[in-house]
Amino acid sequence: MTGWWQRRTVRVRLAAWFAATGVGVWVLCLMAALVFAVWRPADRAEVVLVLTVGLPGAGLLFALAGYWMAGTFLAPLRQMVERARRLSAESLNERLPVANPHDELGQLATVFNETLQRLEHSFAELKRFTADASHELRTPLTALRAVGEVGLREGNPAILYDVVGSMLEEVGRMNQLLDRLLLLTRAEGDATPLRLEARPVRGALLEISDALSLVAGEKEQRIKVECPRDLAAVVDGGLLRLALMNLVQNAIRYSPAGKAFRLRAFARGGQACVEVVDEGPGIALEHHQKIFERFYRVDKARARADGGAGLGLAIVKWAVERMGGLVEVESEPGRGSVFRMRLPLASAEPEPEEIFRPSSVTAPAAAANADDMKTTSSFSVPPTVLPDIREVAKAAPADVLARLRTATAGLSWEEADRRIAEFGPNQVAAHRPPAWPVVLWHAAKNPFNGVLLVLGIVSFLTDDLKATIVMATMITVATGLRFWQELKSLVQAESLRKMVRNKVTVLRTNNAARPGREPNSLDRLASDILMEELVPGDIVKLSAGDMVPGDLRLLESRDLFVTQSALTGEAMPVEKVEGERRPHSVEAGTPDTTAAKSSSASPAEILEQPNLLFMGSSIVSGTAKAVVLATGNRTFFGAMAAKLVGRRPLTAFDLGVNKVSWLLIRFMLVMVPIVFFLNGLLKGEWMEAFFFAIAVAVGLTPEMLPMIVNANLARGAMAMSREKTIVKQLNAIQNFGAMDVLCTDKTGTLTLDKVVLIKHLDAHGHDSKRVLELAYLNSLFQTGLKNLLDRAVIDRANEVGGLREIAKSFWKIDEIPFDFTRRRMSVVLEQSSKVKILVCKGAVEEMLDICTQMEDGARVVPLTPDLTRQLKSLRDQLNEDGLRVIAVAYKAIHKPAGQVSVADEAGLVFCGFIAFLDPPKETSAEALQLLREHGVLVKILTGDNAVVARKICRDVGLEVARVVTGAELQGLPDEALGDLAERTTVFAKVSPDQKARVVKALRARGHTVGFLGDGINDASALRAADVGISVDTAVDVAKEAADIILLEKSLLVLERGVIEGRRTFGNIIKYIKMTASSNFGNVFSVLVASAFLPFLPMLAIQLLVQNLLYDLSQISIPWDRMDKEFLKKPRQWEARSIFTFMICIGPISSIFDITTFFVMWNIFGANTVAEQSLFQSGWFVVGLLTQTLIVHMIRTEKIPFIESTAAPVVLLCTGIIMAVGIWIPFSPLAPALKLQPLPPAYFIFLPTLLLSYCLLTQFLKKFYIRRFKGWL
């Protein structure tokens, strides 16, 4: 039905909605007229006639009105469709009429017209370019053919020599044209390398003058150079030369013979202005904007002798803008021309708008803050031209400092104050927790609360205060419970934030001008400032344990290891170095990366730049000095965080509750008018019929659903809190239960999130304690800061035992520190026996290069090429297992202390390998098995490489169906991604946006998806998932994006959460199905009774009290238990199954209600208006008891009280309500409720009726399960 409905046109669907609205309006008006006696029908036939004619008439009238209105408003859209169908390259000049540019359709038409205009312009440019390029290529080809034909005709060798020379000249012109076209084509793709640096402008001008002086001399022209000697600009030398060459060649070509033209440069407004001034014919004003277009000529004559192909000025414009500059022209006919290039000045004082803001740092987020991009930089005039972070990585440190207008000594305090006023504090904008009024509104915003509120207002206006109080109480309890639990969870989550204000060490000049500064304890010239006070251009000093305070470019480093897991998800720390040196790769199975990335590098590759540090990472070991490139929201971290502020999409729980709620509300809206008109027509008392219809509406409304749902969720949240879990969003509890796919990072979830030495092997791959001993001696005695690998070696040696005692017999006499060229380090030790030994460990390739022998058991044998290949093969096998491999070697040495050098690292004896890994947790395999048993499929989304991810999955028993890398996801359509995600277990080397895309693709395929992550790179996926899960040690942005925060990062906790979520969902669905089926049965009974009884089967107040007691009996449902079979698989909301259940099970109670009617009418004599109180008392008790018993019948697929018993609190609560229901007709409340005591014989009939009800329900339950393959 849904598919059929979606296939209808918008016009038809609007007409249908209008028809339904018309029927509803007609019914409401008719009910109001009858209740308030505006219309007094003479008899029933009049009412029936009005209903029979009025309902179809109102529906048809409104449908026609809706169809006409939709056609009128959608007419412009149809025009757009027709116009789009007729579009072709020849009809792009057509435009849509815009009647009102201010309304939505007018704006859409305007955008459509603008798109057509851009397309028309693009096609025109393409045609012109094709024509011009064809002409320019045809000219030399024609010349070649003509000259060749002349040569063939003449046959004279001397003439042939001239012909060949002419042909070569034409080929040269053609090559020049093609080279320029290729250059501009590459420029469009931004594929040309760029190296910006401070260069003296005078030298460039003199170079061009010298190069072209001979060409100018042929026309007796002179080139004058006017430029200060100290003027420098931040430019690319090659591009500046290219631009000048084209401008000067044009000046030579168009200037008259014998005239001079000038090359002059000067500083103005923070820019270096370079001008080429000629005395040529000049250019009219209308051509000024077009002369920089390709193939554009002021002189349209194609055959003129002078003039080039019309590409020179296009190349000039591209080159200047590529360097962050601007080119302009001043010219009038007859007065010559001035072509001016405005370039970034390298020696000017920084202006507020010229501070460097690296664009590619924010590029992954694309929309971090539009206002942040309004200023330009020392790289760019105009402001839209911003540099790429890869260019900064490849630039020399001096050039980076020049662009940032800073120095190695740092900024002055005054300049730092000015910059913080310009850029703002170094803070990442994050989503603030909502205030309590917002939480209260969210708790109260529920469709059932809306229904109760409307009914309460109607009851109040009709002076039915009892009903008003009952409904107000229901709203207050349901809303208050949800508000209290969600507010409490938000307070708990907020308390997890770090309260410590982090500081950073900076170098700044003019310290005397800042008397209140806080000197650093280790360097009195440095200052400790709050991280919020950091600005671009600051020089910072970092050491082990520091957080990286912004996006930085390294100036100096020593043994610097950084963990970027919060940004990339990679477990292993990476080594960062300044300059162009190759870093020591820590990651297993992954080639080392350098700064020389292509211009199309992905965000993940940007993070791998060896000389860049990014906010969100931290220093594991070593020291560094760096310059700040970007702060706050302009950082990579800040840009990602900015995308996460806003409203998250509806989860499966939200959608499910909404579907069920509106299903029940629609059912109520249909049934209430039927009850009203039926009773009014049969009894003639329209006001009484109205109150009874209101009572039926309350009875049909599962008004306790918000409270039951919230009580279930609150109980689940409390249960989860005992499992070290904080539930921020109550709805996430149920989403846990519905979750059938869990996407998680590998690091810290499946693994320990630490580097561990797990293997120490000899040359044959066997465990060797000797290899561990030598590695331990090397790591223990080295002087520098011990990195993670050294600590892992020492930790492993301490576990094995005995090696500490061996080390006591050695002392160090010399050391050869690690460097990035050798990629190894050595220590020279002397034993008590006076034997000296050099122990070396390092990268396998470099170690094998310096080894000539190998330990083979107790022997030392020559290291032959075959053995070398075997060792590399063993290394490769270890790498394929995801291990980071280091080689260990040694040799005896006889040099005294102080004379050992790198040259002595030769002729070593290869001993073996040590291998490292972030190992899996002991609980991972068990947790994955439990999740698998409960129908949850686990998928790994990691920034780590595929080899490591596959290895870890294999170790924990996770079957890897397929591994897909982030590169394979690039450009993949959403539908194809969904298919791929279904079949893939591991996604490796994926970016944050790709993680979120995978989650969304799985959700689009009907899965309820959970995501577990703790880094900034996980935050997008956390928000995209149905249930986002993070940990208390996660970055703040990840915790804010999550629904649930774990105090222990373990999949076992998640498995318990899944069970709790399914128990919660089961108890919620119990209530909905109990209430829906019971209420439907009651309404059906009411309709039957109303048709045959001369009085109401139950008064409105009696129906409200019965409904209230029934609701109270269900308060205990959140504490009920669920059958184990129900908890075995994921459960999702299915509104259709609820409707089916209601239709099939609801009428069972009506059978026994009708039986009660028959018994009360015929046996107990309650068959007159005078005896209606007895009739109503009898049905009051039967109705309440059958409704209460349904709790036990529906709560389980099994036989209640025998195979499955409810929780004690449920038994107690339902028992009390049944007792109260029997007591009320005998109580002092009976007169107020117009009830009366029941005769003793009634209580003989009652047990028989209830037992029969239970037996029939159980029989039909089995039939229903066989037919529909499920119960709850």
C-alpha cells in the first residue's frame, strides 16, 4: 500500500489528503452542532441523511478544491519539467517566467534560470575555445603543408634545407601552443607543484631583462628595470618567471620599434607590485576583463602577422593567482598599457587580514565557519585564494615563518594580543548540553500527551472536572518521569568533562612588557599560557604527555612519537620529523610516508605528513619545537567538530514510536465519531453520547505509553549504570535491543590500545630468549627518551624475568644515537670480563645491509644472499600478521670509549627479530561470540591498515568476509555502498566521512546500527548511527555525539546492553499490544451493546475509572522479565504487526463481554433502564478482570503461570487491581460511580468466565504464532 501511495503524483496525494480533511471537518462540525444543540434534528432519519449525503459530499468538495489548488501551485514545476525535457545545446537560451521572485516557486525558477545561463555560457565558451584552438592548430599545419609542397616541387638541396628549417619553425610554434594548452589544462586540475618562498623581486626582473634583451634589440627596444634592492615577495620562482616572460614578450611584440618599456616594482599596502609598462597601441576599456581569457584577441583579424595564439595573458592570470596574487591592467587606446601583478609581500608588517589561515586543514569539513574565510592571508589576494597544507609541509621552515610573519624567537606579546582579538580564542565550538526547559519540552512533546491534553481541555470546557484531573495526572506523571531521568543523565555526562584548564609552553619576545607572565619551569625564556590564548604564528615547545594545542608545523624534533588515534583510529604511534627527512614508520605492514604527497591527497594522507602535528593528537615521547598554523575551528579537529553541531537524525526508536503512536491515534479518530453517532442515534441523548465518546477516546488512547516507555527506559538506564554505563539518551536503550549491526573501531575495543612485544624470534622463526636479551640491553642502556617500542621491550623482559640480573653485569661505554637516515641505534657495552659488544637494533632493511654473519643455533655462519632472502620472507610473514618488526644484531668491538662511530656499524652478526602489536583483549573473543549468538553482526571501521585489522579479527574469532579500504569507497554511489557494506566485515583506512557513509548506508538497508568510537574521527558516525556509544576517556566531541557513555571500553558491556535493550523493548511492546487489543475489544463490545441496549453499557465515569485502574496494573510491566527466546534476536518496531495483533486478539474479550451482556440481561434481570446500574456493575468487574488477565496472557508465548511466570511485582500489582475492581461495587465509592453490589450468584459465573477466557486466548495464541511466525 505504501509503495502504491508513493507512486501517485503529488497532485493526487494532496487531493486525497484534502478529502480526508473535509470528512474530518464535516464530522467535527456535525458533532459540535449536536452537542451544543445548534442543530436539533427532528428524528434519526434526518441525522442519517445528513451523514449519508454530507460525508461523501464534503470529501468530494475538498478533494476537488485540493486537486485544483495543487494544479495551480504546481504549474511552474510542470513548466520546469517540460523545459528540462526540451533542453539541448541549441536551446539553452530559453528561460522560465518568474511571476514572484520572492516566493519558493519563484526562487526555484530563478535558480533554474541561473543554471541555464551558466550552462549556456559554458557551451559558448566551449564552442569558442574549440574554434580558436582549431584555427591556431590549422595555421601551422597549413604552413607545414605549403612549405613541404614547395620543397617537393623544387627538389633543390639548398631549397630543401630552407624548407626543413621553416617546417621546424612551424613545429616549434605548434609545440609551444600545445605546451601552453597543456599547462592551462593542468592548471584547471590544480595538478602543478607549487613552492612558495620569499624571493627578491629585483633579481627576477633582471633575469627576465637579460633573457629577452636580444629579442628586444632586434626591434631596437630597451628594457628599463626599476626596483628597490630589498623588495621581496612570497612567490614560486618558476611561476613568477613564466608570468614575467609572457608580459615582457607581449610588450616587445606590441611596442613600436626604437621605444623603451619599463619593468618596475614597489611595495604598497602590504603587497609587492610588479608592473610592465609599454608604449604600445593600448587597449580599449571594454576589452580589459576579456583579454585574460583563452584565445581572446583585441584584434579579431585571424591572419595578422603579429600577435600570438591568445594564451599568454591567460597563463599570466593563472600563474599570479596560483601564487595568491592578482593581475590587473590599465590601458587606453594610443597611450600604452600597464600590466600590474600584486603579490604577497615578504617583508611587510602583518596586517590583520594577512595572517596565514591554512585552507586544507579545514578542507575535510568544508563548512567549518564561513566567517572564518572572509579574511585573506599573506599568501592570498584576493581572499578566496588560500594555500594548501601540503605546500606548507614541503616549504622550508624559514619560508613558513616568513608567511606567518613570525620568527623562531616567537611573536611579541603585543602582536599575540592583536591576533587573538582577530582570530578569537583557541577553542573548538561544541554542542552545549540543553537547558532544563528544553529537556522538559522534549519530555512533554509526545503525540499521546497531545491527545490527552485536547481531551482534557474539552472535558474542562464541558465541566467534566473529574476527567480533566485524571488526564492531567497522566500527563504529569509520564512527562515528569522522562524529564527527571534525562536531566540526571545529562548532568552525569557533563561531569565527565575534564575540569583542568590545559596550558601550553610558548616562546614570545618582549617578556619584560608582560609582568604577569608565567615562566616555564624548564626554560625561563618560555612562558606557560592557557591553551585558549594560543594564536597562529606562536612558537610552541612540546614534550612527552603534552596535548597538541593546534595545527602545527615542526621546526625541530627529537625522538618525537605522536598518537593520532583520536583523528585517524590508528593504534600505533607515528614518528614526526621536521623538514624532508623520512620518518621511522611504526605502523605494521604500511609503507613509510613522506611529505611529498600528490596534490590530490586525501584527508587521511594529510594527517600522515611527517612534519605536521594536528590538534586532537598527543605527544607520546620526545620533544619538539613548532610554529602554530591554525587554531580553534580553523584546525582539522575544529572543522570536523563544527559539522557535528546541530540536530541529529531520527533513530529507529523515534521512528518506531511515531509509527505506532499515529496508528493508534488514527484508529481512535475513526472509532470515536462512530461511537458518538451510534449512541446518539439510538439513545437520542447527544450530550451523554458525547461524554461517552470522550471516555471511549481516553480508553482507546494508550495514555500510559509515554510513562511506560519512560519507566522502562529509566529502569534500563539504572540497570546499565550498575554496569558502568551512563545513558545520555533514554531512547538509546531500546535501540540497543533493536541493534543488529554494530560498527566499531578496532583500537581499544578489540585491542588493548597499547604496544606490546609479543614475539622474539631467531633467524628461523623460533622463540629466542637471546634475541630478547640483546634487545633489552639496547633499549635499557640507550640515553635518549625511550619510545613506546623500547618500553614494550623492557616490559616484556621484566615479565620473562632474569634479564635484569644479566643487565647488572654490563655497563655502557658508548652509544650511536638513532637517526632517520640509518634508522637504527647502537649501544656499546662492556661486561665484567672486559669483553666489549656493540648491540644494534633497527629497521630490517637497514640492519641486513650492515650484517655479514648470522646466528644459526650455537653457530655463526656467513649471511649469504639466500639466507637474506629467507630473513626477508620471515619479515614479510610477520608483517602480514600485522606485526611491526625490528631486527637485532651485534658484534664484538675493541675501540675505546669515545672513538666508536657510525662506521663501526658494519660486519654485524644478525641475531633475530622482535615483533610488536596492539594485542586483542582477552574478553574480545567471548564478547563477539555472545553478540553473534544474539544476532548482532560486528563490522570493523578503522583508520588502521587492512593487514593489521584482518589479523586482529582473525585472533578474536571474527570471520572476515571481505576487507575494503577507504580508497575503494571514493566516488562509490550510496546504493552500491549499501550492497558493499552488507558483504563487508572490515573497512580499513577509512576517513571520518566514510565511516558515517557506511553507517548511513546500513541504516538505509533497514538495519538498526550502533557505532562505538572515541575519537574526533568517529564523531560523524556516532551521530549518524541509531545508537552512538563512546567512553569516558573519549574526546569531548565524541562524548557529545554519543547516546551512551561507557566507563569501561569493553564489548562485554555492550552485550549486556543489548540484552537490557531487548528486555526494555519487550516490556514496551507488551504494553502496546495489551492495550491496543484490550481497547479494541472494549470498543467493539461498546458498539454491540449500544446497538441493542436501551441504556449505555457503561457510564463515562465508570469507563474512565476502569481505564485508570487498568493503567495502574501495567505500571509494574517495566520490572517484568522476558523469556530467553525473546532475547535471542534483534527486535524492531512493526506498526503493521501491532495492527494485526489488535484485530486478531482484541475481539476475544468481546466474546466474553457479549456473554456477560447475555447473562446480566437474561439471568440477573438487568434488562431495564431502572436496572442499568446492575448491568454496568457486572460488566465493570468482568471488563477490568479480563483486561488485567490479558497482561499475563500476552506477556509470553508460553503457557502463563505454568511455563512462564511474571515477575513478583507484576503478580502483586495485577492481583491488587483485580481485588480492587471486585471491591469497588461494594465500597463507599459505588454510589458516586453509580455502581451497586453484585449478587452472590455472580461470583459463581465469574471464575468460569475468566477460566474460559484464558483457555480460548491460549488456544488462539498458538494459532496466531503458527500463522504469523511470532507473538510479541
